[in-house]
Amino acid sequence: MWLIVAVAISTLLLARLAWFIASGWRIDQHLRVLPSPPGHLPLLGHALQMMRTSPFRLFAKWGSMYHGLCYFNAAGTRYVYMATPALIKRVLLTNVRNYGKDLSSFKQFMCLLGTGLVTSNGDKWRKGRLLLSHAMRIDVLELIPTVTLKATEHMLRHLADAKEPVDISEEFRHLTLKVIGQSVLSLSADECDRIFPRLYLPIAQECNERVWAPWRAFMPWLSAWQAQRRCVVELDAILVDLIRKRWALRQEERQQQADGGSGATASFPHARREDILDRCMSQLTECTRTIEIQLRDDIKTILLAGHETSAAALTWATVEVLKNPALAERLKAENTAVFGAYQDTIRNGEPNVPLDVCRQLSFAPACLREALRRYNVVPLVMREALADDEIPASETGLSGPLVIPRGARVAIGIECIHMDPTYFPDPERYDPNRFVDMDKVDLWSFIPFINGPRNCLGQHLSLLETQMVLSQLFGRLGDRLKLVTPPDVASTKHPYIVPVVPKDGVFVTCR
């Protein structure tokens, strides 16, 4: 009996290995027309090179060497690296249906992303996208100024009162979590502080550790492993409880309205303002366990995507502005011009700033966009070819057509194209003037939020939030802030964490 089982298992493993080798050989036959970096090893491919340095910077270097198109092998998985506007547009827009998400790139974050929008494909993605698109419509931005300015006021007071240097990158992480928590779930600032730093941040930290040390996922004796599991269970329970209570509240409000009332309830005696969760639920006719899980995972997805990228962009912009007093003066002048009439209400913690006023900012968003370009907070996006795709020579610059074979991974080289002097002269220089007039920017050479039908739904919310924070920070404290971390250290990127953050934090003092 055991012999039969052993033979069956061995046969399955050999069959799987044969399929893997045959599939890799087929992909290689199509991709051998592309240049490939030197140093390829049997079985390992270029994996050892990727382990010795920051893989994202290595990919960008290869892309630059081969004019935005090459391929490499990471332990048997073949990747085509693309970093030209024409090819990026093809994958993200023209032939988007042929390029599904490469779910293996999210493997270590599945405890956060679950069945949310980021990890779904096909009909499930379309339904989820439709649900969140309604919730994240432009009119939801009217919620953001009040929430953001209150959270910013709290952060500014903490900076001003601090006796020791403060890691501004961590301040931004806490601030953006508050904004997301209040915008999505209507949580109070205290509730956000109680839930997210204690539960969400340890989960995200361990996920990032496992990206390049995946064996940690199989080491349950580690305290970080146990803490992550405990935090996931508790965070899931809290979110599901919030979802159930909100559904019950909405049913109560509907009943009140049906009875001829105003919709006010005992919990909310006055008309309340709908948040993003309300807008999601407005599309639902029931709230089953399956829907609860979907909403829970979408909320966690928004938490991950909505606050990490925003915090990183704010951190890098702050580093650069602190290194250049002229930029700080421009931000201060713009803040006075835009928010001057509202500054008293902002300081009192009751800001009443209309959305149209916040949209008058132009230099602050330019600083943030340039930070996203210069530091490439998301350095690449992964896709997988679902069927063979023949690309004409006119799009590749090759002597003949190129076939991207089914099963090949495609890496969209965001860092490579953002640092290409063809599109951004003197790319190492931080220059916000590149983005003061967005009409002059090529939409397929600047893609921090991706373009096409799978673009980031929260990009408008993120830019609105971060530009107000940056404007208030330097408008109110700009001449008092000092960079304690040496500038070259503050500008050093972490080698593998995404979104890309400073390697050792950014400490500042407020004189």
C-alpha cells in the first residue's frame, strides 16, 4: 500500500517537473529574440543577482541597459520587463484583457488583500470594481478636507510639542490611517489610533518581511508569526462587526424613512453623512456572510493601498523640501494664499474648508507627483499573459514581431521609465516644476497610479489628502522644521519594502 502511494506521489512530482520544464522551454523559444542580462545560471536563472541587491533597482538598471525591453529568469519563472510608453499602453489599456494580475506577486499579502479588488480577475474583478467605483466617486472627496485637516492639526501639535526627534515617516503612516479609517468607516480619531497601529501595522510589517524571506511563513515559533496571526484574526473580527452594525443601522434608517421619518435613529439623532462603506452598501440588497467577507477584504485593501502609498509620498516630498528651503518657501506662500482665510478654524479643530478651495493648490501636488516619480514608491506592476500576444515591430523596435507567450510574467517598469532622461531630463534631480502643468505630462511615461481600466481607484483621494498635509506642514511649521537624519541617509531607499520607504526612517525636530 505504502509503495503504491510513494509511486503515485513520485509520478505526480515528475509530471509536474516535466510540465514546468516544457512550459519554460516554450516561453524561452518565443523570448530568445529579446536581450537578457548576463549572469544566467542553470535552474536559478538570475535569482542570485536579485538576492544580492535591491531587485527593483536591478530591474530598472536592466531595463535602462536594453532600452526598456528585456527578459530575465528568476528560478524558472520568466519575466518580460517593459518600460516604454507604447508597450505599457498595450499591456494596461489596448490589450488589457490578455494580461491578468500575477497573483504570485501578492502571495505574502493575502492575509490583508484576501478576496479584495487587487487579487481578483475576470467577472469577480468587474463586479468588485463596479462596487468600489461607486463608493470612490469624485463626490466622496467632499468628506476628505475636514477629516484630513483635523488629523493634520493633531500631527502638527505633536511635532511642535515633541522634545525629542520624531520619525516623520511614522507620523505620516498614523495620519493616513486616520484619514482612511474615518473616510471609509466613520471611526473617530481615537478609534483609529486604538485599532490600526496595534493591529494593522504589525500585519503589514510581517508581510513585507516575508516577501524576500518567504520561509518565515512556515515558522510558527517566531513571535512575529504569532503576532501577525493574532492581529489578522482580531482585525477581521472588528471589521466584520462594524459591517454588521452598519448594515443594521442602514436597515433601521430605511424603516424610519418608510414610516415617514427623517431617517434619524437613536444612534444618529441627526442626519449623518455617508462614508465609503455606506456607498458600497447602497448597491447591495442583502448582506450575506460572503458579502461580509468581500467588504471586509475590500476595506483591508483600501487600508493597505490607501495609506502606505500616501505616507511614502509625503515622506519623500518632505525629505526633498527640507533639503531645499526655496521649495519650503513656495509651499508656505501657497498655503497662505489658499488657506489663509480658514486658518483659525483649522487651528480650532473645526475646519470648514470647501473642496474647491483645496483644489486651488498647485505646487503642493506637484511636489508629491515629483516625489512619486523620483523615488518610485511603487517601482513595478506585475501581469501574466493569459494567451499568446504578438506585438508588431513598430511597438518594440525589434527587427520583427515579438510574441509574449501564455504564462510569461510581464513586469511594467515604473521605476525605469520614471528615471528615463528621454521623458524626464536630468531624472536624478528633484524638480516639482515638471508637474505644475499636468497637460504637458505624457500619461504613459508617468504612471505612479497605473493607467487604463485597472488604475488606482483611490488616486484622487490620495492626492487631495497628501497635498493638504504637505501644504499645512510647511505653511505652519516650515521655518521651524529641521532634518536630523543626514540628507544622504534620509534619501536612501529601503531595498525591498513596497511601497518604497526610507531605509532607516526620517527624523526631524521642530524648533
